[in-house]
Amino acid sequence: MNNNLPDTFNSLYTQYYNKAFLFTKSYIHDDMASEDIVANVLIKIWQISENQTINNFKGLLLTMLKNSCLDHLKHQKIVESYGQKYSEILKRELDFRISTLSACNPDKILCAEIEDIVSNTLSSLSKESRLIFEMSRFSDKKNIEIAQELQISVKTVEYHISKVLRILRKNLKDYLPIITFFI
């Protein structure tokens, strides 16, 4: 060890910490980061002094503090730049989600899909079942009216309507929770 350094690390720390901290904080503006930088620099200087003579301790201390502060500030600048870019990406993505959600009309989407399923289901039925169901549901005719018009029994009308409703329930099973939610 040489003469221009204190004899122990504790003495070095006590003697130079406050000045080094104030210098560092004047550039870093963050107490915790400044404390870390000063502590790391003092430890490095102490380790260097164990292996070699330090002729200009204060110059070395100031140079190492300056370089550590520069490294920290450059890193902070990169983080800030990334944060801004990331923030812009998040903002664009958020704007996109807002615009698509605003344009979304669940009634139209669900109605169109449900209408397609009902239409396809009805077209797959027998002519008689389809006719009876359409008269019941789309023409608002009572079962007895349908029976009289088609000259069949009311029980036959009820059978066909039940059969179609069972098939529709099966084909619309994925939509029933949503339909129940809206009803």
C-alpha cells in the first residue's frame, strides 16, 4: 500500500464517501444509484491499491467516478429510448384495440352467425318440418292454425316443432351461453 491512501478500507470509505457521493449524485440524480456507484468505485480502488501503487488517488477516484457516471447515464439513455419506443408500440397497439372494439357490433356479428346456423339447419330438414317450423316461428301461427291449414293433427305439429327446436339447440349449443347473457 502507498502513502497517499488511508490504511484501512473503512478509513478510505469514511474519508471519501461523502464527497464522492455528492459528485456522483450531481450527475446521476438518484440516491441509490449514486450510492452503488461510489461504493463500487471505492472497492475497485482499494483492490487496485493492494496490487499496485496509486500515485494520484484523487485523480483516479475522480476519473473512475466520472466513467462510472457516464456508463450509468448512457445506460439510462438506452433504457429511456427503449422505453419510449416500447411505449409508442403499446400506444399504437392500444389504439388499435380501442378502434377495433369500438367498431365491433356484437349484435350484428352474433345475429349473422346465428342466422346462418338457423338457415343451414332449416335447409337440412325435411320439407314438412321446415314448413311447420317456419309457420310457427316466422308467421306467428298457432299450432291449431298450422294443423288446420296443413290438414294434420296438432300432435304432429307439436312433434315437428319439438324436433326442429332440439336440432337447433344442438347446432346453437356454442351460442346458448351468449344468447342467455343477452336475454
